[in-house]
Amino acid sequence: DGRKWVADTFYADRPDSIAQLRLRKGWSQAELAKRADTSQPHIARLEMNRVDPQLSTIRKIANALGVSAATLMQAICPEEAP
């Protein structure tokens, strides 16, 4: 519940980010990494925009979060959103 509160309180006025999508689920970075079959450091780098993910990674993370790959792409690159 604490993570959901953080998402709603601190990210409410921003476009969706990977962190916000993750926090709404109440998940830690480690939990998302486990569900997406990747590592926690990789999730951290994605959330800080320090890595350019492969399409297969985007699909795995989107599936884990229950969002479309397009939604996740928009969270990764909001400046490129239509």
C-alpha cells in the first residue's frame, strides 16, 4: 500500500513512468524484475533512462505490468509520445 501511495502522491501530475506503473502494483524493482525475468539493476537503469531496452525486454516488462508494449514505450520515452 505504501508504494501505491507514493505513485499516487508523487507521480500523479506526471506522465506514466515505469516507476509509476510499478509502484501502482505495489511492487519493488526486485519484484518487477522477477516477474519480467530480468534483473533489479536493469529495472533501475530503465527507470533512470540509462539503458535502451530491447523489444523483447519491453514485451516482458509490459506483460508483467499488465500494460501494452505501446504504453510501456510511452513510459520509457514520453517525449516521443504522439
